[in-house]
Amino acid sequence: MENTEAKAIVELSNPVMDLARGGLIALNEDYKIEDLEGFQAGRNRSRGTLKTPSFDDFKSYVLDASESGPAPVFVNHKNILAVAILNYSQDGFVQGHCDHQAVLQLESTVVWSKLNQLKDNKLNQKRFATLLEDWASVFVATNESGESINIAEAINAVRNMKVDATATKDSVVNNMKESRSVFEQVEATSTAGKLPSYFEITDTAYVGLDEKTIKLRLLVNSSEGEPTFALQIVKEELLCNEIVQEFKEKVIALLPENPVRIGTFDAK
């Protein structure tokens, strides 16, 4: 046997060498490590992700599956979801593997989903009137002062909208009127009914949250000679922030012993 072959045999017979420093070991580069867990009847440890829209199911799973003390919960402020890291802590170690999670993802209501589809999108006269007819039981129409307008009158006002163009030197902008230039003004008016300035909707936004009043501003654009309509959520940023805070408070009430924080966690 040549010396090189003998040397290789000696190296391969000692694939692992302990080092004095910490938990470091030296592995022979000619050895491949295989995990035999896949050939066993079960796993060596729990891992995976539960996803549910139910507060109760989220709570029961978190309490049953937490491995070492109360699991931390992170509330994602952009997606209205909460993630519990069930093996965040592990006895005898600084941190667990963080790959066993429970995710609470609330489902948006039909109304909230529809509003997000509609907001800032322009609808022509016929489509907007049809929208009001379909959602008449949901929308509450009001004028600038907040006084209610019968929804049938509001629909009639939309269907009987006309556009007038007149010469003017004034520059005026509001929800129903806009200045095309310093010389010409285009105004949308209704020949019948009462055109609303706002709409109000009572909805939870997400299934499981409390009902809240969502206010919509009606914008009418008539610069192209035909009226177009758009709905804008009033104080949308503040409303979304209130939804996140409410969601966090409900998660805290659901799991009072678990630390709850707004943010996301990435175990690298």
C-alpha cells in the first residue's frame, strides 16, 4: 500500500476532531452529513406553521404547543396578522430554533374589501348609480353638514347629473366643483334629488374586530365633459392605525401571559 493511500485511510478514520474552544469541531471535508429523521416514524422535535383566521383556535394552539414558557407574539401592522414563535425559547440554550409558529391572519370583510377596490378609482355615471343601488342597505348618504340624505334621492341625483361650463375668473375647488383654468369653470350639478357629499358605513373592516364608522368622501370630476365619481376613505391612515391598535389589544386580551409586540421577527 502506498503512503498516500495509507494517509487517506488515517484521515477518513478520524472524521471528527474536538477543539478546545467552545463547541467547535473539525469535520473531514470528504464526509457528508445526512439527517436520518426522514426515515424515522416521527420527528425529533416539533416544527411547522399553523395559519388560522380564528382567535379561539389561535389561542388554543399557542397555549398547547408552546415549548418553553409563554411564546412571544409579533403583530404585523401592515397585514393585520399575529405570529407566535412557539419554540422561541429553549431550556439550556440562548434561543430555540424559531421554526414552530402559529399565525393569526384576520379576513377582511366583504365591505372593507370592496372599499379598497373602489377607493380613488373613477366610475362613470351609470356604474356609480348602479353601485349605490346594489349597496343601498350599506351606505348612509350625508351632506356637507352631516345631515342624512335618503339614499333613493342620492341615487336619483347621480342619475340626473349634468355638466355646465361657464366663463369665470375665480379659482374654486371643492368636492363637486373644480376650476379648469382662470377663465373657464366646470361644475357638476344635479337636476333632481340631493347629491351627497359623504357616505358613512358601519363595519368591522376585519372579521373579529369591533364595528366602527367608516366615512367616505364623494369626489365628482367633470373636466372631461362627463361626470365621473370616486370614493375616498376619510382619514384612512388614522383609521388603519386604529385597526392595528385594536387588533393588538385583542391579542393581548387573548393571551395575557404572552409578550405581544408590534413588528415582525426573522430568525436568521
